[in-house]
Amino acid sequence: MVVTLRPITSETVRRVTDLAVRPDQRRFVATNAESLAEALFTPEAWYRAIHRDDELVGFVMLHDESLRDPMPQHPRAFLWRFMIDQRFQSSGTGRAALTRVVEHVAAKQLFPVLQVSFVPGEGGPEGFYLRYGFRPTGLVEDGEPILELPLAPMTPAST
């Protein structure tokens, strides 16, 4: 299984908006159509379709302050939306996709941590993020606890 993050195109946008979590998970994440609409008006939005091999399986969106013009002195990276279609959950796809996201954020060498918030509740994503290595910050934003994942400092390749 190879998981990749790919740009959303006019050929894939309808399939991305058709992806859905299980009915009992809908209260934890916005639809992909809502997320894409928000992205249109948010310069800091970085979003991709998640593919497992060549199959479209999910959606991710970051709030990446390094995309601002001008970029803040200490930009923040926040995992804004992350979803795996109900047909592909519990298969390791989510963990592999999150690893690709972490690699993308870490490669920028701008952020000490990647943050995420979540809607608390039974069946929510908190356990997934904690098992991945995110840790509680004690902060709450709009009623959602914030977790963070420390990013290992990357050293430039020697020349």
C-alpha cells in the first residue's frame, strides 16, 4: 500500500466531495465540500486528496501560516481537516496519510510542532491522534482541545 497526497483537480473534485465518514462520525468533521469552500477564502489553506495506491480515499487540509504574505516571524501549522472515507478506515490508511502530512510539514523546517484540535466525544479522533504521538497542550479553542506533535528538527544535507 502506497499512500500519497495529491492536488485536487477538476477531474477529482466531485469524487473528493463524495467521500464520507461513517454516520456516527459526521459530528466530528466538516464535509469535504464545506472544507473546500472555506479553502477558497483562506490563503493559509493547503489541501490535498489522499490516495491509497491509485484510489481516492480521503482529504486533508492544513492551516499553514507560512503561506501568508508576508509570512509571520513564527508561523504555525495546524491540521485543520483530516478524513478517511468510511470504506478505508481501520486499514492503516489514516496513519500512513498522517505520516505523509507530517513529512510535508516537517520538510518546510519552519514549525516546531504540528497542532490539531478535535471535537471531543465517544467515537471521535482523539485516540487516533494520541496513538500517533500527539500530546495534549491543555489549550482549548472554540470548545475543542488542542493537541500537538513535536517535529524533529531537520538538518540540511551536507554538501
